[in-house]
Amino acid sequence: MKKILIIILFCLINTNLLADKKFEKDLKKLSKVLIYAHEKDPYENTKTLSFLSEVKTVRFIDLSDTKCKKKTMLGGYHGIHLTKCFAESDPKRKEIIKYLDQIF
């Protein structure tokens, strides 16, 4: 029974290592990605997405300091970059234009 348990644990550890290596390889394939995050976003926030800020081809923009207010219809802080306030007055709004200029 002990041998079976050891074999199962060995297989699980190896599977996780392979998955981690594949994930790292996939991250390196990211090219010209723009990510907005807000620390109060209940889905994905600055902490959960922080690993992407280390990828050189990813432009990570933290919107936590924006003066714009969340809109429930746009998903609260998750959709703050979709608000009229952001489009008209937030200084970080120009990052989308820079991003589009780079990819087209």
C-alpha cells in the first residue's frame, strides 16, 4: 500500500512540474498584451495578476488610483475602464491608443 501511495505522489508531483513548465512556456508566447487591473476588482485584481507584470511583452496597468467611480452595470471595478469617466478623463486611457498603434 505504501509503494502505491509513493508512486501516486511521484506521478502527481511530476504532472505538476510539467504543467508549470508548460505554463511558463505559454507565458513567454504572450506578445503585446495590455492588462488593466484594479485592486478592488472581485474577479481579478492587482495581486492575482501580478505575475503577469514580470512578463516583458505584457503592459500591466494598475487602475486602483483612478478618480472614476465604478458602475454596477459594467461589473463594478472589473469594468471601470469601460466607463465614460475613464474614456474622457483618466490619464491612463491613452495606453489603449498606444497599444493599438503597436499592434497595427
